[in-house]
Amino acid sequence: MAAPNIDPDHRNAAEVAPTDSYRPADPVWIYRGGMWRSGIVESASSRAATVTYRPAGSRGTGVDTLTARYLLARAEADPTLDRTQES
């Protein structure tokens, strides 16, 4: 799973999805500590989203609240983080 290689400060503001376009359980990338990390949206409002994510070098998870500039939709699955749906 390859992380994005764009600096959030260099993103075109017109191309940044607003935080309220994300829904709970949406897979995302979040920018923290100078790198993109896989995450899952817990909740979102028009101002920010709360995301559970995998910190670098850790087996656990972290939770943070971020603005839209530091979020990107993630298409690839992260088997250690993404919730699976049982039938």
C-alpha cells in the first residue's frame, strides 16, 4: 500500500474534499508527523474529522482530529486497520 507523496501545504485548495464529505468508516490517509498514514473516519463535521489511524512503527492505533487539508480518500485496503463486514 503506497502512501500519497504530496505535501498538504502544496495541495490545490479547490481539489481538497471538505471534511463533511467523509462518513464514518471511510478509509482515508491522514498527514501526521511529516508522513501520510492510513486511517478510518470515526466522525466528521463541516470543520474537522476525527480519525483512528496507525502511527508509524506502532502496532496500536491513535485518534486525532484533522482539517480537510490533512485528509485524503484511500482506495487501497489496510488489513490491519480496516473493518471487515461479516455476512
